[in-house]
Amino acid sequence: MPLYLTRFSYTPGTWARLIGNPEDRRQAAQAYIESVGGKLHGFWYAFGTHDGYTLWEAPDNVSMAAVALAISSGGALSSYETTVLLTVEETLEALRKVGQVRYRAPGA
């Protein structure tokens, strides 16, 4: 199954609610991804541009998109970005297929 890295940030209101009622959000994240047949591999908070990161496994892009849409439409986040991760094997396969692509630079 494909892996996905998500970067997210909470709104100030979400942080205020979590300060008032601390909650382990890993449990919620796990339930979201399991509802589409996936798995949560990790959930971390961080300093910097993003408040947190998750590593997910989902059956396909449509399933992960459904989870991303559900979470990002909930109003608790100020940002939410998902990156599809490729295995080394997938990257090697892509490198081998590059020769099949007949790229032409703009204006050439």
C-alpha cells in the first residue's frame, strides 16, 4: 500500500481547546485511516512551520484523499498538506522508464 506524509497546523482555537482538554489525537487519526482500510504508522508534533506530521498507509490515492478531505474540512486546521511517498523500488522503476518519455522543452 502507498505511504503518505502529512504536514498540518492547528488553528489557535484548536490549540486553546486542546490546552483546556488535552487529548491524544493519534487515536482519532488512527480511526480515520482505518475507516478506509489503511494504517497510521506515526503521529508527531513539531516546532517550526508545521505543528505536526503523520505517516499513513492507505489502499490508494482516492482513499487517502477521502481522509484528507474529511480532516481538512473539519475546521480545526489552518493548513494540511499530503505528500505521496515513493519506495526506493518505485523510484528505480520510474528512473528506468524515463527513456520512454519523449520530453520536449518549451519553445524547442
